[in-house]
Amino acid sequence: MEKEMQEELVLDLPELLAMYLRKGVLILACSCIFGILFASLRTLRRGEENPAVSTEEESAFDKERALEEGTANYVKTQLEREKDLALWEVKRLEDSALFQLKPDSVYERQMDLYLKLPNPVDAQGNSESIYMNRIAEREGLVEAYKTLFRSTDFYNQIASSTGNLKSSDIPDLLFLDADDKTGNISLSFAGASAEEVEKMGNAAKAYWENAAAKLGEELEPHSIILLSDTSAQGMRVHSVLTYQNSGENVEGRGQDSILGRQEDKKASLNKRLENIKNLKDQEKSLPKETASVNLGFSKRAFAKQAILGVILGGFLSVFVFTLQYLFEKKLPREEDLESIYGFTVLGSKRRFGREGLCKSLSDKLSGDREREGDEEALLSLAKSNLSLLLKERNIAEEILFVGEDKTLLEKTVKFMNDESPYLSCSYAYDIFKNEEGISKLGMYRTLVFVAAGRSDLRSLLNMKRKAETLKKEVMGLLLF
């Protein structure tokens, strides 16, 4: 008896390691929680030990910290914004029709317009006043047409006429020039083919003819005269209005072309990339941590305490689970049941689910990899092994299946009796307290134990001791 109790204390190290892997997620969670609590308590203790600084110093520190945090947030926000805009510009350049054009093979169509006002009839006042009024009326009309030719509706109509351009491409392909005082407006369209610029010009003509009637009702009656309409292959240099950042025109005129617009967009992207580089350098130069002088708080010290707490929490969690494993004394692996405790294992089913960390390694260490995956395969294997043992020992008598779980016993006996080749067998459960089970035990000589794979080893050993005391022959052990 003493020898058997000593054997029960044999520690299965592979199974213990497998248990650590199955509990891995819980161990990590407990370690992290313990680490945070440990670091927080140590930080609070340091804050209580350090004397508080004066109100003036604390206020100055708070202002300095707020300024540093504000600067860091601003740099971070600007950096994210510049990155988003740079990505947008790169995508825009890749999809832009402007960069599909080659300056030496581009087609352009230039249309020069003149806004004509009717001669005044029965005008009152001196000639200078009449002249100034006419100039103001013409300037108002020119501004209205420039607004129309820069509108989303105009871009949509031009793009839809081509069938292959987007409305966002039109501002890059349209050169617009106007003289407010004389009433002259110049529209020049650039495209990849003569057919494309022809469609764009025709759509623009239909647009201004429709707009002339509406503006004539809202502003001043007028007519639009097409002075010239020319198409040619090759890049032109256009004289266009220049604008300030506010959008208001200035007196000067600038030179513009397809090549110039391509270079401007590339320069804009390069400038934005340079801004991103500068912001990254500025971000690197910012202080990485802000120390709190009034509480003695430091992110680095807190991190060190947290790491120490995580390590201690991990050891504590492993210690608790080890104690639980030792006190529960679950069944060891099959080879130990056979070599140490003298059981013949007829078959065993997987005991643990695929959970925790490194599931494949856990299956190998716990022995689950060699066990059967379902009950039907388990019972079939056990029946084959049991039939072989009965044949080798020349036993033809009825077999009694013994265990603590009545459901498992019923399921096992039904399979053994129903499936061919069938065995003559019965079952008895709880042979220590159940009177019917104890009575049946006295009627049979050959026994087979049935138990759950995660049941207690002591219960199994107690059944074995009782069977040996009653001179029964234990053929084997079936583990669910």
C-alpha cells in the first residue's frame, strides 16, 4: 500500500508542460494584470514618499508639459495630413489625363470669343458717363462667363462629351484667358487626338450658347461672336490670368502650357514630400517622455516596474496552476498507466480541446496526438484489443465493465454486445456504494475498467485494489 501511494506522486513533466501551454492565454493575462497593478502601486508609493513642490513650480511645469504636448499633437496631425495629401496627389497624377499627353504630339483647339453689347439707344448723360457704364457692364459679363467656364457643371459637360475623361481632368486641359475691358475671352482645349479636342470645343460652344440666353435675362442683353476657331497639333504657350492665393486676379499675365502644368504638379508633389521629411525630422527631435516632477512619475520607470510585475505575475500564475495540477492528480499518460500501475489500456479518447498556445506541441506533450478523436473509433479499437486478449488467454466467459459513470458504461456495453463480432458483457457502476453494482461484482471474474480520461487517479486505483482483493482478473482499461 505504501509503495502504491508513493507511485501516485510520480510527476508527469510533459503533461505539466502541456498544461502550461493550454493555460497559456490565462497565464499571460494574469501576468499583464499583475504587472500593471504592481507598477501602479509602486508609482503611488513613490509619489507619497516624494515631497510636493510649490504651486508656482507645479504650474510652470504644467504649462511646459501642455506646450510640449500641443507641439507634438500639431506635428503628428500635420504629418498625417501631409501623408494623406501626398498619397492623393500621387494617385491623382497616375490617373490624370494631363500626364498622358506628350507636348510634341498633343492636339489643341483654341476658340476666341467676343462679348458684344448692343449700342445704347436714347442714352441720357454725357459720353464719358455712358462709356464708363458700358465698361462696367462688359466687365460684369466677362466675370460671369469666367465663373461659368470654371464651374463644375461646365467641366461635367465637357467630360461627358468625350466619353473617356473625368470632370476633374478638364481644369488641367483647359486654358482660359479673358480681358474684362474689351470683352474678349479665349478658350483652348488640349487632348490626345484631334477628335477629342473637336468634341470638347463643340460641347463648350453648346454650353455658352445656352448660357448666353440666361445671362442676357439676368445681367445685360448681349451676343457672343466666335472670332476664330483653330485646331493644331503640338504644344502651345498660352497667356493666361494669374491669381493670388485668395483667388483674386492681379494685373500681370503669366505663360502656361501642357509641359508647364506637368512640371508645376511634379514640383507641388516634391514640395509636399519635402514637408513630410521635415515634419518627420521635427517629430524625432520632440521629447520622448514627459516627467512629472510633482509626483515623481516617469514613463521609463513605470515600464520597468511593469515588466518586473509581469515576470513576477507569470511565476505566480505558474505556481498556482502547478499546485492545482498536483492536488487534482489526474490520470497520467497511457504508458505510465501500464508501466507504473499495471493497467492494460485498451483504448483512449482525446482528453483536451485544441486550446491555449502552441496547440500541436501541447497535443504531443499530453499524448492527445495518439488518442482517438471520437467515441465510435475508440470503442472499435477497444473491442479489437479486448477480443485479442480474450483469445490469447482463452477466456470465453461474460465480461463485466466497471466504472463510476453509468452513461459511459451503458454506451460501452451496448456497442460491445451489438456490433459483430459481439461480446457477452454487462456493467456495474459505483462498486463501493451501489448495492446492485457490488452484487454484480461478485458474479463475474473478468473485469474491464471504464473511466473518463480526466478522472481522478485515486478512484481508479481504489477500484483496482478492490478487484485484486476479491481475486478478480482485470483485462484492461478503457478511457473516454
